[in-house]
Amino acid sequence: MSPVIKRILQFISICGIVLTVAPSFAFFAGLINRSTYLDAMLLGTVMWFGTAVFWVKGVELG
């Protein structure tokens, strides 16, 4: 995988992690409603799992 593609995938993955963490705090603070919270969490999860599998090295167990 080229370094440029890897960096792009890492950036998308980090955005996905932010979209899975930040809405929790925003919902707790009353800044967003439940529907927006759930949509952002779903989008962040899809972004993370859709891109991280291509650049995160596997960990061998055992």
C-alpha cells in the first residue's frame, strides 16, 4: 500500500474515532438530540471499521 493511501485511510479512521467519541459528550451536554447522536455514532463506526482494517497491523494471539 502506498504511503499516501495509508495516510488518507488513517485520517478517515481518526475522523471515525472522533465521530464515535465526541457525540457522547455533546449528547450528555444537551447539545445534540438522540437521533443525531445515534447517526453520528453509526457513521463513525462505519468509518473506523471500513478503513482501519486496511492499515492496522494484525496482532497475533498465542
